Amino acid sequence: MNKELFSFLSVTIALLWGAFYYSNTIQSPIITSLNFIKINYHNSNKYISDSLNTYFFQAHEIKSLKKQLQNYEDKHLVMQELAKEISDLYTAQDANFTISPQVELVRTISYEKFGNFKRLWIDVPDYNGSKIYGLTYKELVAGIVINKNNRALALLNQDIKSAYAVYVGDKSAPGIAHGNNNANLIVNFIPAFYSIKVGDEVTTSGLDDIFIKGLKVGKVLSVTSSQGYQNAIIEPYYKDFEPNYFHIIRKIK
């Protein structure tokens, strides 16, 4: 009798797990409800934290902010000087283009699907689902943001549908980086006449209208050749699967 009961419970648990994991019909309302609760929790938590900082840690905050402001002012002067030199260079070369990237801090809500750590719902104010956005974490490329059911879905680097344009090595060999549902990334379509080697750094090229040029992606682990192109296995710099915040690149120019 105990064996029959144990078998019945095992089959029931397996069926429930399978239904939750594979059925979007079942998961969708549950995840939507959990996301709503989580957003409100984060907002409430932030409100309480801000209130405590205002009333109990104001003096410490003011001192810290003054120090940060001084650092920003120092860096701002350096950036102003560089910006002026670049502006003078553009003027001397009769250049007429402008550079004005827009980067915004966004918050994660939850995983898209139970057990898949490569896809995250993120909270993006005034979200426009008509384009793909670049996603970064501490100045490292983390993945891309796509539209799914009019919501912002982050595909982290290892996801097979996360793809963007990159340069490989000192000679800026062009290629397309994408995930393979594994720990490492793949860069395909690198022209064969470029010399690339193990240890070469991979950065964004900025030619896909997704990322700013020069953001760090990873380093080359191995190189193979196929049908006139080279393919490289890349060890990504970004490996955190439990992030709370990202930066989203809304506009690169």
C-alpha cells in the first residue's frame, strides 16, 4: 500500500512539474501575477529605503554625495576638454554627424520561464517594442532586449537568440556573436584573411544599431575554419545569472 501511494505521488509531482515547465498557458498567468507582485514589492521597498535614508542617514548621504559630486566635477572638466578637442577635430575635417547615446538603468522582475536562467523580464519605463536594445552590466555586454507580448524580455549572452555585431582582436576582424545555450559564446562569419588567435579580445562594433562601439564581450578560447570563414569560441566577461539591475542602451547615436 505504501509503495502504491509513493508511486502515485511521484507520478503526480512529475506531471505537475511537466505542466508548469512546458505549458505557457499555465505559466503565463502565474508569472504575470508574480511579476505584478514583485514590481509592487520593489517599489514599496525602494520607497521605505528612500524614506529611511532621508530621515536617518541624511548627514552621511550628504557627505557621500558631496564627495561624489567633486569626483564628477573633476571628470566633467576632463570630458569637457576631450569633447572640445573632438569637436574641433570634426570642424577641421568638416564632419557633420553627431554622437548622442542614451543609456538608462533598468530593473529585473523575474525569469521568463521556470528553470531558464538566460531569459529575464525587465521593467523598462516607456518601453518601445519596435526595436532591439543592447543590455550591459557594469560596462560589460550582458545580452539584448527584445519585444515579447509587448513586454521587454532580456536575452542574456548565452541564449541562442542573443546576437550582435562584434570586432575580434587588434585588427578589428568583424563577426556576429551569439549564444549557444552553453557557458561560452560563438562568433561566426569572421573573414578568413584576418589573423585571430587565442586570447584576442572581443568587443562590440557598433554597426548593428544595438550597442555602442568598444564595449567588452569576452576573449577568444579557440578558432576553427569553415566554408571560407573563421569561427571563434568566446569566454564571456559577463557571467552573472542573478542580476538585479542592468543598463539598457536606448539609442547609440
